[in-house]
Amino acid sequence: MTFSILARDTQSGALGGAAATGSLCVGGWVLRGDIRAGMSASQGAAPSTLWGEDVLVGMRLGRSAEEAVRDVTEADPGREWRQLSALDRIGRTGLFTGTRNTPEMAGHAFDGGIVAGNMLASKAVPRAAAEGFLGAPGDFAARLLAGLWAGHAAGSDVRGLQSAALLVVRRDAPPLTLRVDYAEDPLAALQGLLSRATRGEYADWARRVPTLDAPIRTLEDG
């Protein structure tokens, strides 16, 4: 019922994900991230937010993305209703797609990232999203959003889209977590929100709050 992209930015070391769906509140359901562990996208006909969180725990303990996905999915007797993709800190990926999700279902791994989806209009959506991300100009967050646009153009969720989200984590900045829980055109709304969040007074303030690399920073230190 969703398609998502997870990727690692080789220049900054940031990890990020973006997702879109024909239902509500995709950001709260699907995306999880921790720069000390990796990224996850837990989705499907009966998605488990526990999967998204547990796979991060496994990766933080040193499991690869593939190993952590296997650990989480094999332990769940309801796994055939769910889909899980993961990206670890060094860019390795893992994917599980249960057979009882709604067709079309597909995934596409690329160097430093992965796209997965279900209830898609076409199995071409994941590859198109990956190519859109890899070929896009701009910064990391903008490229993740470009991946969503490309997946949408290739067929998208078969129902169209109602919500979209973006999450970027890094050591030297606070999380960039943007959610459009419902909109007639959620990708355009997310594009506008990204522009607002990365410019002006809000962006200046966000550069001066604590991060992993500067955990006791105050506004006076900026």
C-alpha cells in the first residue's frame, strides 16, 4: 500500500528515507531512522511499526541490514502480510516482502540504497524511483524527494497518493523529519514543506541545537 526509498549519502554520511502512500499518515507508519544504526521502512497490508523499530535495534548491535531483516521477519508468524526494507550504516540493504500483500509488489536495491513497494500500479515503480534519486541534482533530501516523484510518474500506488514523508538523520544535524499526513497532492505539499524547513529562520535555528557531534550546544554557541 506504499512505496519507499532508503539511501545513504556518500558525501555527508547522512542516512535518509522517503515514502508515499494512497492512505493517511505514511510518515508515522513507515519510516524509522537512527544514524547509529540505519534506516527502515515497514509497510504492507498489515504493517508492523515494531518491525521498523526492531530492525534498527539489530543493526545498532552490529547485524547487517540483511541479517537484521531476517531476524525480525522470521520471528513473526504474520510476516506474509508485511513488507520491510532496511539500510545499515555502511549502505548495505535488506528486504522482505510477504506473499499476502496486495500486488503489484516489488523491490529494487542499488549501490547505497533500496526501494520497495506494494499495491503498486506497476513493478517498474521501485527501479524508476531509484533512478530518479540517483540522477537528481541538489542536496540529499531533494534527491530523496525526486525519487518519490519518479516512482509516482512510473505508476505510484495504484490508488494514487494521500500522504508522503521524508526523514534524514546525520551526526552533525538534528533529524529532518517532514510529514504530510493528508493532502490532495502530497508530493507537492512535501516539496513545499522541505523548502520552508531548509531556509530562513527555522533552518538557522535548527543549525544551533544539540546533535550527536555537539550534544551540549546551545543557541549561544551557534
